[in-house]
Amino acid sequence: MTPVGGDLQDRVLGGWYGRIAGNMLGKPVEQGEYWTRARIDAYLRRTAALPLTDYLPEPADEADARALRPEWQSCVRGRIHGSCRDDDVDYAVLGLHLLETHGFAFTTEEVGELWLLRLPYLQTFTAERAAYRNLANGLKPPLTATYDNPYQEWIGALIRADVFGWTCPGDPHRAAFLARRDAVLSHTGNGVYGAMWAAALVAAAFTAPGARAALDTALTVIPASSRLSRTVRRAVSLHEAGLSREEALATLDEETAGLGWIHTVPNAAVISAGLLYGDGDFTRTLALTVRGGLDTDSNGATAGSVAGVLCGAAAIPARWKDPLEDRVRSAVFGFDGVRISELAARTVELAEE
């Protein structure tokens, strides 16, 4: 399938803008153990920012400033001059470089080689850092994912998946196949399924009439018996039953208790709820997803990517795009300062193959 309306360039650019803006929105409160939904909303009330319609405001006092991540000074409204560096954007850049370098027939081993060549070790975290260490010690996939790696089902592979969706518009199964090949370098089980689901979700957004349809399609690429699939279906059913967002998230919290705030499954629930209750509105989707807590910058990035593809860059309000100044900070060697528009154009070239 090809995207309806011949607006591929605008939709891909929307995906890049959505990912970066969502990441920037969630970055200051990216600490799920502290920044619960209640604390995030209390912060927004103290700063007169509810309903949330823009980047986070500056903290109201020193206590809030200390609680935010140190990157807040380049991520809050009025202080943003281009995107700040973050792994949620680094992996999208690196994925683009992977496809440009090795094509769609890339191997998992080639993903690992590119990490060692282009990605600084100290800019990797959890499962990616474990896999990187294993690569440096001479291990090969799939051992890189399983040896001394307690993070195999965490969210890292999911955040790497968007580029496979952007380059496979309207073809969620192909996108999921590519994402799986990338994900098994560092993840297993629901960690791999999360990458496949996210890639398919982004790819489906090019042709789906809305977020619900994209979510339904994305579920077809992962095992129905997996905990990830069951949790996403549960989020959909709670929304369909008419529960409020708060009631739905409280229910999902109870049903995923104990997995931790960086695990793929509870974060996929927050992403799904953000997309469903965002109801097609870009700003509302970003705001509700980040206010959902857990891994806020990763969730905002994925939901923003899907929402951006659904609406296209031209429809994203200027308050999200203009502060980014068409510029990306990146730890990927050779890409720091690259223009967002250039990344999108290069992505379109691959998609048109």
C-alpha cells in the first residue's frame, strides 16, 4: 500500500517533528519512580499550565527545579533552541544511517557494528548498554541480548523502531520484520514485540483513518497471547467501554504492577491511552501521553511520531515546531546539528525505494 493523497513528504516530516517534540515535552519529568501522574499534574497546576498545550513551563520554585532532570533548562518553553540530545532521537538517526548504509537487507550483526562505530558507549542505557558491552567483548547476536542483561523486556528496542515505520509507509508487517531484526541485538520477548508493535503502528498511521485503526493493525504483527498484546487490547477495550482516561490508566497500572517504569508493557499501555484519548488531536495526544507518566520522553516520542504521521507536519501547531529551529543535537558521530528537514528528506528517499 502507498500513502493516501501523495503527501508522503509531509507525513514523514510530521513523524520526525512529532517524535522530537514529544521527546522534548517529556524529558524534564523522565523519572517514573518520582514523577507520577499526580506529581506531573501538580507541577502543571503550580505553573498554571493545565490544560497542557505547549512545552512544559519553567519550574515555579527551587524544589521543582531540583526534582526535574537537569536537561530541563533546554527543554522548557522559552528556552528551547533546537532539540536537546537524547537517545530517543539518537536511535532514529542511527536507524536512518543503518538503512542508508546497509539497505533493507541489513543484518543484526551490522546493527551492532554500527553501534560500535557511531554511538558512544556512555550514551547507551539499560539493555543497549549491556548489548554494547557484549559486542565489545566479542559476543554475537543473539547472545548479545541474553548474556548478563536483566533489561531484555525494557523499552529500549521500542524507541528504536520508528524509522522502520517511516520507511515502510502502509506496510506494517514489513516494518515489524525490520524492527525485529534490529531489536534482537539487545532484547527478547515483549522487548522485541514492543519494537515490532511500534514500527507497525507508525507504518499503519500512513494509511489508517485514525489512531484506533492504527492500533488495531499494529496488534496483528505480534502474538495475541503475549502480555504486550493483551495489555494494548485492554487499553482499547477500556476506552471503548467509556471509562475516563484516569480510570483507564488506574486499571492498567493495577494490571501491570511490578513490571517497573521502564518496562515495555506498561509504557505501551500509556502510549495506547494517549493515542486513544488524544482523539486525533496532535497537541492533546502529546499532552495526555506525557501526563500518563512512566518513561515520559520515550512515550511522548512514540505517540508524537504516530500523531505526526497521522496529521502531517503542516497540521502540527507552530508552537511545537518553531522552537526546534529545524535542528537536532545528536550523539551519533557525524550527525550533530543535522536539520530535521534533511533527516525527513533522506527518510522519504528510502521509503520511495
